[in-house]
Amino acid sequence: MALQDSGSIPPIVSMSLSDINVELGELGTTKLDFLTAATSFSGILDDGQVEILEFYNKTFSVGTGPYGARSLHTFRFINDSGTEQGWQDGELVSAAENTTNGLPGSYAIQEETDFVGFEVDDGQLTNGDIIYENSTGVTLTNLRPGGDFAAGTHFLLDTDADKLFQINSSAVVSNLTDRTPTTPTISETSKDSTSITIGITGDTVVTREYAPFLDNVEQTNILPTSSGSIGDTGVSTSYTYSGLSSNTAYALKVRGENAFANGSDSNTLNITTDVGVVWTNNTSSISIESSTGNDLIQDVLLSTGHAGGPWAIEVTIGDGGTSVSVAQPSAGTLELRYADNSSMTGASAFATSHSGLSDLTTKWYYQLRYTEQGTNTNHTSTGNTITWSNSGVDDTTTGVNITFSNEL
């Protein structure tokens, strides 16, 4: 039934506070909280004020319509060595999982059934709804600050709605969050011939881990930069796919996961790795020979190339600076000098190794020099390798064969 109609303004029909209590399903002698009572009727709080006249002709009808409808729900919370509390901000991943994973060992999960008053939207747990102890009346749940919980920020898990939410001292629902991780967005950050780095942006309030996928194959999960707090929205996390093949197309995506559920897949990035470092070397061996060494002086032999000019080697693309080194024979010294042109204009000095060669050059020309050990040393050795290197990719296909003797 409805409360009395005022009849006229000013009212000619009286209405007592006990009448309001009875309409709410309480005893007539129950202490009345006007603000709490006002939330149980449609329209009273629309102007932000509560006046006794606004209660006239109001109906509290449990189970029908958005205002006054209540539904029994199961709520989970924490018992910390006998002290009841909600999950704290920062513990929301565990709350969504209905676990105490990563939380103090004194924590245990408890449950209680109370009633959701659908103050905002009939049938759906919504920010602004109120949790009551009973199906009728205005007694609020004890699962709130000022009830069984100490003052502060507390979150509950509603296992019927599969949502967690913050509850205040007036038992009002806020910061409603799904237990299932939200869908992240990914974007390319950088790449090279063997790796791709992506940026992951998403709401990680209930995300324990990110699962990266490479061509639909799940990779090792990673932790978000931060998670578990109600403010963890728009969190940026970086992930690198490594050990990839060069000049190869890959499909990349990510999803959020926790122990309760896996979220939906992110957008898919189709990215091709850079062309890798590839050496092209047509020279397998170089011979340095002389049988006319002078046993009174230290002899020096030059290998300036072949009929086509200096020796040469090519690289497809540089990615970090080329270096070159020459393996040393057991007697004497073998050195190399290089240039970026076949005329050897501006060539480097002879040395056993060089580093920091420009990545802008893709073809290097070089010459060799063998210096006798002492003044009267005959020497023969084979396969003294020349190692060209860039970004960890080496070419050691050239072996230098030395045959030298002093006859003069």
C-alpha cells in the first residue's frame, strides 16, 4: 500500500514517522533515518533535499520496479585473524579471483548473503545501489565501514553478479568493476631483424598477468606494470618478442588473465621484422707466399687483391657497426686495412682488428699485410680466418694461407 495522500498543500491528512517505517517494512517504533528512508522511494532525492512532504503518497514495493526492488546476493570479504574487512585498494586482483593469493597469511575468505536494493536500475548491480541486511526495511548491511568493517576503503565481491565494488558507510555501491580482465590495446614500439617490442595499454584493476600471443601461440605470461588498484586504468606495459626470424611477418596480440577468467584478445598487429644482416663473400681463401725473404731484415708481404682489385665482402644492411678481425699465425703478424672503395682511397691503417665501421656502407674492400717474426723466420700456416661481424652475425669463410721462407 502507499503512504497517505497529503490531500492538499498544506496537508490536511497527517502522517507519522511510524507510518513511513511501516511502509518500509520496519516496526513503527524503529529509529528512522530520513536520508536512508528517502533512498527507498523514487523521486525524493531528485532535488538533493529531503522534506517530509515528499513522502506523501509514496509506495515502497519490494520486488517490482527499479526502486525498492531487492535481490539476495552472496558477498565475499576477508577475515583477518578474527577481524572482518573488505579487500583493500591494491588487492583487487585477489578480490576478483576470490582468493588470498599474494596477500597476508592471516587472511581468510568469508561470505554472507545480503540484499541488493536496485536503486538505479532494476535487476542489475549498479553504482548507486544500496546493500541491505533484509528484503524489507531500511537496515543496512553490516559489511561496510561503520558496520563490521573499520573506517576506510573496502571492496566486496558479489559472486552472483560476478562484480566487485567499493562500499561506503551508507552501504552505497561505487567503483563497480567486472571480475573478468578488460581488453587491452597494443601498438608497435620498435623492431629489428630478430625482435619486436610492443606497448600494451589497458585497465589492469583485475588483471594479474598479460598473455602475449605470437601467430596464435601463447608465449610466457608477463606482469603488468601495475595492477590491483581502482586507479589502474590506462596502465602502460612493454613486451618484447625475441628470437624471431628476419624479414618475416608475425601476427601479435595480447589478453589479460586472472585465476577467475581470461579477458578478450586485444587488437592484432601484423608486423614484419627487418631484413637481417647477411654477408656475401665470394672469397674462400687468400694465399700469401714468398720464398725470397731476406734473413738479415724483417720482411713484409702485401696481398693487395686479385686481378679484379682488392678483396671485397658485402653486407645486406648494417645494424650496429661492422667490425673485422684477423686470426694471427703462430709466427709473424697478419693485418688488414679497409676502405669503402676499390681504389682504397682513404683506407684505414693496417691493424689486426677494426671496429665501428659505418652501417651506411654495404661493401667493404680490403688488403692484407704479413710481417715476418724477427729477421730469419720461416713460417707456414693455413686457414687464418678473417672475421667480419655486425649485430652478432659473423662471416668467417675466408682463410689466409701463409707460406714464407728466407732464402737471401
